[in-house]
Amino acid sequence: MNKMNRTLLTLAAFGVSSIALLAQPAVKLVVVDMAKVYDSHYKTEEANSKFRDAEQKAQEQVEELNKQGQSMVDEYKELMEQSKNTVLTAEARGKAEGEAQKKMEDIQRKQGEVQNFRTNTQRSLQQRIKTHRDLLLEEITKTVNELAKQRGATLVVDKSGPTLFGIPSVLYSDPSYDMTEEVVKEVNKDRPAAKPVAAAAPASKAPTTGAKSEGKK
């Protein structure tokens, strides 16, 4: 009797579990390449252009600082030559040597200035890039979630990154489940219109200078 009761209870529990499983909605999966969406976003293109300009300006400043440093090095070499020039008086050589030592201190400070400028500029640029990436990915994620809900999806998988083993996170997916292009189109729907390129002005004819032969009189 006890054995029969246990069997009935087991069957009842199995039936309840089966009903619960049947009551759950079927999983509808969609995949998206977040890296591709990010790279294809017009805001990424705009930001990359600004970052390149900032990097170029920083490089120009570094080159200017290096020129100043090289000029100081040239002055130092000249002072050292004067300090060893036997034509000059001992007093003049001593003065040149003292100025050379001060110039070397200036050179070392300039080197530190250049290094600090490079470090601070690189750190600042990296922080700007990270802030932009984080904010834009948050914006893209909201768009992905909205489109996934419209599709009736219950799970979204990002297929852009590799796993710890270095293999793709999604080995295969039916193209009909991939909503990457749909997301790219959606995030770029507000792309500003491209500014028209001004047409080049026609080249004006060069004025005659009277340098040709006089011709018949």
C-alpha cells in the first residue's frame, strides 16, 4: 500500500512538473553582432574623426616641444664647445661651462615636460574613448532590446566576442535569427544629412602680360 502511494505521489509530481514546463513560453532566440553595430554607428564615425583630430593636434604639440628641446640641446653643445675653447679666457670658459650646466637642467625639465604631456594626453584621450564607448553601447543595447521585444524574442545573444578559448561565442545561427542589420539601420535612422561639398571655383584666366611678340606694326 505504501509503495502504491509513493508511486502515485511520484506520478502526480511528474504531472505537475510537466504542466509547469508546458505553461512556460517557448524560447525565441535572436542574435546580434554588437561590435558591428557599434562600428557602423554614425556617432562612432563622428567620434573617431574627433579623436583623430585630437591625436593629430597632440602630436603637433609634441613635435613643437621636441623642437624646443632640440634647440636647447644645440645651445648646450655650443656652450660646451666654448668651455673647451683655449682661445677664450679661463673666465669666459668657466662662464660657458656654468651656463652649459644650467642649460642641461633646462633640457632635463623639458624632457620631463614632454613625457608628462604625452602621458596626460594619452590618458585623457583613452578616457574620452571609453566614455564614448560605454554611453553608445548603452544606447545601442536599449535599441536591441526594443527590437527584440517587437520580434517577440525571449533571449538575445551577442555573437561579436570570442569565448575564453578564443572561439566565436556563437558558432552558427540561422540568418533569420540575426537582427544585426536591422539594428544598424535603426541606430542610424537619425544620421545627420551630409553637408554638400562646395564646387571648386573655375580657374580664372591669367592676365596677358604683353610678353608675346609685338606682331606687325
